[in-house]
Amino acid sequence: MTLKLGVPSKGRLMEKTFDWFGARGVRLSRSGSEREYAARVEGAEGLELVLLSAGEIPRELGAGRIHLGVTGSDLVREALAGWDRRVAEVERLGFGHADLVIAVPRCWIDVDTLDDLDAAAAAFRAAHGHRLRIATKYHRLVREFLRDHGVADYLLVDSQGATEGTVKNETAEAVADITSTGETLRANHLKILSDGLVHQSQATLFRARMADWDDAARATLRALTARLGVADATD
Amino acid sequence: MTLAPDRLTAAETARLMARFEAAGAVPVDAPMLLPAETLLDLYGEDIRGRAYVTRDPVAGELMLRPDFTVPVVQMHMASGAEPARYAYAGTVFRMQEAGSDRPNEYAQVGFELFDGGDAAAAEAEVFALFSDMLAPLDLRAATGDMGLLMAAVGGLRTSAARKAALLRHVWRPRRFRALLDRFCGRTPVPEARAALLARVAAGEDVMVDAGPVIGLRGADEIARRVAALAADAAEPPIAPRERALLDDLMAIEETAPNALEHLRDLAVDLPAIRPAVERMAARIEALRARGVNVDALDFEASFGRTALEYYDGFVFGFYVPGRPDLPPVATGGRYDAVTRVLGGGRAIPAVGGVIRPALTAELGGTA
């Protein structure tokens, strides 16, 4: 049977993924017209390329509908509960770097650590009658991080875009968002807590533990990992 | 875990309910869908990781009931008179950690006692009832008392702000310890805070280069906390002797009478815990009077600090010896603090507990 490899269907993440595989002798490309999501593989036997939105790859990996997939490690950790039981990291690809961080207004001169955030949240709740709101789209990652660090009296509010603007718009008091340079945060008068790094994400090649790993699929994976020069990650 | 067949669980549930009713409880029911807001206000955002959330277009966010405590307390506060005893049975829903084989929905049978009279007698009544009912199963009982640690914190020779911060985290042991280490001077003041306080001490305008004030948290709130930080920095550390007494207290794990002796010794140096120690002594006597073998009853001073339910006094649990893989068969305790939050400041002394009938049925049944 063919081994299904899920790769982001557009943008820089797709191009960088194609480059990464190409540099290792496996040429991935889109075939057909610009609008058609068909793809071609050269240099690896038995490998089928499946183009998917980066956000859907974790779900497909988790369900085992694809054998391998390239996506951000943040997306896998957020989308899959108990992610490391359902997928294995084959290789970190060294691009698509982004940090999920907790940031607060720069004018909060009294808040630099999670300890401060927790204390400020307690005072905020007493003063305003509701919990301190943190805008994010990474609910699971942020909640687990704050729970592990014993932060209380906060409320996660969903923000699927323009998260950095929520504080100015007074729909949240703080944010938990992805940043690579911190430029957007700074432009919106926000600062990162000194111990507020939730997850350092990068594009990663994952293997689905739940996929159908018959002998042929295993053999294809062995040949592919040898070609790519990465560790054979079969269980 | 293999679950007892539903039929056995149902029969066991009926037996347990009959025992609770024979003990004077009025059977009550509760909705399965609860307003999420109430539970979130009580337990915080962490509950989202433990309870199932769903949405209603009109009622907003709802939770599949993670326990009966909240609806029973609300029902009692709306209409009940003291003393009151309630019994209930039904399914509760708890999300489990990935990889856990514990069920995410299971039956619970519970008993709640609202009584503003003799606290020791109320606690002994509930514990003795559970102990009697579970006696055929040869379980290990563990008890504790959150009131001791809370009283000890209240008696520390330090600022009210520090005590309040510690009490707020009494149910989060890791954060509690980190705060305690800071207040004892065991961990250094974070760099950014030290720099800020140095500027404040030098009389600088610390807001001058802080950028625009954005968001709902105003400049006045920021200034108040800066002042609080400066006051805290001027506060002397909690004395090592006091810290040692607190560590000693939290580490107590002995039989109830030995723990009581140990606590009476500690109370010589920690007089603030005396009333709580005397309440424990009264409870032990009340338990003895009800026929509980207190000489063999385990007492652990830190028991109850990580439970979902915010117990704030006597706590207990019943466990299958040698089976740490199984959840507790029964748990319970005093939760006056929960009633205070739900009652908007009006607290009702409350003690209660729950049993897992599927587990007791599997262990051979209580009758």
C-alpha cells in the first residue's frame, strides 16, 4: 500500500516543506493547474502526497488517515489531546519557528512573571467583579500551562485573529498568541512575560501511530527515512 | 477497570439510597446540564479540563454536571431550612486525562448535611454513616482537616496581604510552596521586580516610559499593586522557625489520636491553630461516640489539598488497599467556603460525601 504524506497545501509552509524534502532527494510538487490540489512525488517509491490545510493535518494524523504529516508542533499539541500517544515526532524541520507566549500591556510595570499575573488577576477580579480575560486561540495549551504554574482567576476568551488588538479594544486584558519576532506585540503596546513562553513551535514531520502500518507501509517508511537521513521512528 | 454491569450498579445504588434515606435524608434530583458560569466562577478555568462544556443558543454555555454539590447547595439555599439532610443518585461526567482508563461518566450516590449546630457532631454523623455503609468492603479510610493549615497560615507573623495570597492558593500546593518560599526569603526577588522597586525607592516616575495605558486594568490599579509590592518588599521574611512549624504540620501522617497529640505540641508554638486542634479533638470524640475505631483511623494533614471540590475543614476518603489504580470508593468533607461563594457571602455550614456504586458493587456490594 502507499504511504500517505500530508503537507500544507499553500504558502510558505508548503514551499519550505517542498524545499526540505527536495534537498534530501525527494522531489514534491503540485501538479495540474494552480487551483487544483493534486500533487506528485519523485524520488521515493510508494509515497503519496496529500495536500491539506495546515490546521487539518493534526486531525488527519490523529485519526490515522494519513501516515505522515508536516505541520506546526503548536497545532498538533493544541488539536490532539494526549498528542504524544497519537503521533510521534520523526524530525523537526528547522523552519516555521514561532513561539506561543503570554503577553500583557507594556504599561503593566508591576507584571513581569506568571506570579505577577496571578496576583494581578486576583486584584483585578476583586476590582471588576469578573476574572481577568486572556484572549487566545490556543485554549488547551494555555490552560494546561497556566494550571501547571498555578495561575488562577483568569478567563480564556476565544480570539481567532487580530488577537493583539483585543486589549486595546477592551475585550481582553492579556493575550496568549504566536509570535516570531515580537514586532506585532510591540506595535500593540504589549510585552511578553519573562516566564511566559508556553511552547516553541516549528514545522515538524509527524508519524501517525493510529495509521495502518502494514509491512509494506513500514518498508516504505524505512526506505524514506533512510533517504531523508532521519531516524526510523517505527515503534 | 471493569465496570460492574448496570443491573448490579442500579441495585447497589438503590441500597445506598435506602441507607441514606433511613439516616434521615430527603431524596433530591438535580439537572444534568448546569450553567457553566457558576462552575467557572467557583472552580476557575481548570474545570474546563475536567468537565464537558456544551452550548445552548439561548442559555449560553452549559456543563454536564461534574458533581451534585453545586446544584444541591443552590437548591438548599433557595428553599431549605436547617438542619437538612439530602440524598441523591445519578450520573456525573468527568473528562479524563488522555490514556486514562477511568470512566468519563459514572454513577454517584451522595449525602449532604446542612447544619449550623455542632460542627463536630455533623462531621461525625456523615463519616460514621459512610464508614458503616462501607464496612463490609474492608476499605482504608484516610482523613484530614484543611482548617488546620488555613488556621496556621492565618497565624503567621506576616502581612495580611501575604496571608491572603497563601490562603488563596491553599488548594494549589505547588503555587502555595512557591509563594511561601518567596515570603520566607528562600527565593530571590525577581530581577524585574527588584529593578522596579529600586526606581520607586529613588522617587522616579515609573510610568513615564511605560507606553500608553491600554485596556481595562487602569493606571490606578497598576499604582496600587506597585505600592503593594513596595510594602511587601519592606516586610521582613517569615521566620525560619515559623516555616519549620508549618512544614511539620503539613507533613503529619499518623493515626488520628497520635496526630492530635502531635498537633497539640505544635499548638504550643503555633497558638493560632488551637481552636482548629480543639475542633479536631471534639470530632475524634464524636466519632468514637458513634463507634468509629479512631485509634486505627489515618490522619494526613495535607489530605484534600488537590481535590476538585474546595473542602475547607474535615475531609475524608475511602480507598481499596493495594489498588492505587482505582479511584477512591468514597470521598467527602466540609465545604463551607463553597456555600459562601454560591451564597454571595452567606455561608451555610455543610458536610457531605459521595460513593461510587459501580465500584462498591464490583467489590462485592455494601449489603
